Amino acid sequence: MAYALTDALILMGGYNISGDLNQVSVALEGGEETDTTFGDTFHSRPGGQVGDVKMSASGFWQSATSAAPDPVAINALGTAGSLVTVAASSAVGSTAYLLGVHEGKYALDNTHGSVSAFTLETSGSVGFGVARGLLMLASTVTGSTTGSGFQLGAVAADQDVYIAIHVTVAGTTADIIIESDDNGSFTSATTRSTTTATTTGAAVVAPVSGAITDDYWRVRVANVTGSFLIAVAVAIK
């Protein structure tokens, strides 16, 4: 069933750019290698190993603060490996796409009498391309916090767990912990990664390798001093 996006969440490094956008797209491309030979009457494509991912966004220009789209986009231009998470909604449990991108184009559209608009074009710059998972935490954190558990799935031996952490408002320090378990009550939770956040920005946690038979996952935040605004998305690929 189709539905209209009204509250998409787009996180770029340590900045929540959602409030400046009214359009975002994530385009995936598969390999198009061919093995067409003499005598074939149609192209034959066995499937290629190399794919691509592109993310584009457009919205309305602001320049008043250091966190506005203009300085953020200018500083990231030409930089590879920027962490971007695109979620269908800001609600925990929403589908999220985790990308490491190279920002290749930032353009302003200024027309007399009209609101200034901008467009942003990025391409994938990390080997895993894009990982599809869930938004597991998106909240203000002032003390120890345990997020909801989700049955994201088990991790095969040839898969990894990818974790995108966006700290858009930083306090003093906080430990962001990813846990798994074989049951939704987390009676025997196992810590899979711990990242200590101290400043505004983003951290890409090194992928956690499989195999992991646990299929329930959650985010915990501990040892918090100060007030943080944190979003965490987790994906298996």
C-alpha cells in the first residue's frame, strides 16, 4: 500500500537535515555486464558484481547558523565517506538506509521573489554500498536509556552488522552500546559493540562480523553525562 512521506528523517553526519528538505531519493543500481555471444538474438546478462548507490535531496537554503545546510554542504563537498542515514519516518522501527557517500554536487537556485532552493547530489563511496535496516533510537538522552528490541535477524557467516550513529547534540560523554539476544526480553543480552560519544558528529562503528545466531537487537546508552540527541540505525548485510 502506497503512502505519502510526511516525516522522513535524513541525517548527514552530525546534522539532522530533515527540516530543510522536501525531497529525498535513494537510487540503487546493479551491475549490467553482458555475455552476449554470436548466435544470440537477445542480450544475455549474468549479473555483475559492481553496483552503485546515489542519494539526492532538495530543499530550502539557510545560512544563518553553522548547522544550516549551506556550511554543512560546502564543508562536505568533495569528501568521501560521509555518513548518511535516510529513514522513511522519524519513528523508531522505521525502515532506514545506511550509506557512506561522496558529496559531488551542491547547487543553489535563486530566483527573484522566490524562496531560495538547493539541491544535493551524492554517490556511494564505501564498499558495502547501502545497507537496509531499522532506525532503533532517535531521542534526547540525559541518562541511561534502553531502546526497544527489534527482530532484525540473525547474521550469516558472510554478513556484517552495520551501525550508523548520529550525534546531533552532544553533552559531555555517553556510551552507545549495541546488544543482541535470542529472545525479545533480552534475558541474556550480549554486547556486540560500544562507541563512546563526546562531541557532535557521526561515528561509523566498524562492522560486526557474523556468524551471530541471535536475531533480536537493541541500542542501550549508558554512562551519560550531559544531554545528547542521538539517532542510531542498525542493518545486516
